Amino acid sequence: MLVETTINGQTYSADVEPRTLLVHYLRDHLGLTGTNVGCDTSSCGACTIHIGGESVKSCTVLAVQARGAEITTIEGMAGDDGTLHPMQQAFMECHGLQCGYCTPGMVMAATSLLSENPNPTEAEVREGLEGNLCRCTGYHNIVKSVMAAAGSPVTIGAGS
């Protein structure tokens, strides 16, 4: 089936099998490998992207369901000149990553969270990211990164 989408501001068109997951379309057909495959069951969030500005796990969407959609992947977050998106910058400055495998999905989910709630509390950040798993950290620096990107004071509570 023919799938036409706009991804990171560029129009793409490809023939895909009807059962092709969007995550595989992005990675295998378009070479946008920043979107990671973590579990294929929507449990981990490594494949999180934006469709129409909303955070979506791309392993839960068929490529044909995304026809005509405006999609943003991690590759589309930085500026044309390579300037990092504020969330990417905050993850870097606050050490919000370790191995980096979950980071693209975390960044995508976190930017969506801040678009819905520009001034979240620590608890709201933790709740907003609960669908994205990191197997390396205790989430402390991830939450710190999101709070920094929101411009909130970074005072993560003890025992977090």
C-alpha cells in the first residue's frame, strides 16, 4: 500500500505491506533510525514520536494509519543549523541519559508533556513519563532534565 507522510518537514512516499508498523517504516524504509525498537509491545516507549504534535508509540501504529500525517521524530527536533532542541540540551546538561537507548523516546514524550503542561511539578513529570522505561537510571536526572527544560527550579525531592 502507498503511504505518503510528512516527516520532520519532508514529504515521503513508499509502498509498504499493510501490516508494517510505523516504527519499522521509519527505520527500515526511510532510514530514520533514531526511533528505537525496544519491545514491540508498547511497554517501553523507546519508539515514541509525535504525530500531529501528540506523543505516540510508533510500534502501536501501522504505517498505513499514518497516511497524510505530520510526524516528528528525534531527527527533526534539532534546528536546521544543528542547534539542539531545549529538551535535548537539558538532557545533555543534566545528564538525563546513560546508555542513550531510551533517550529519543524520552525526549519525544517529555516535549509532548511540556506542550500540554508547560510548568509541571516533579510528580507530574514522573506521571507523564511513566509509559517510557529506562533500564539504566533511577529517573532522577531524566526528571531533572525535564524540569530544567520547563524552566522550573530543579529541586528533586529526596527519595525520588
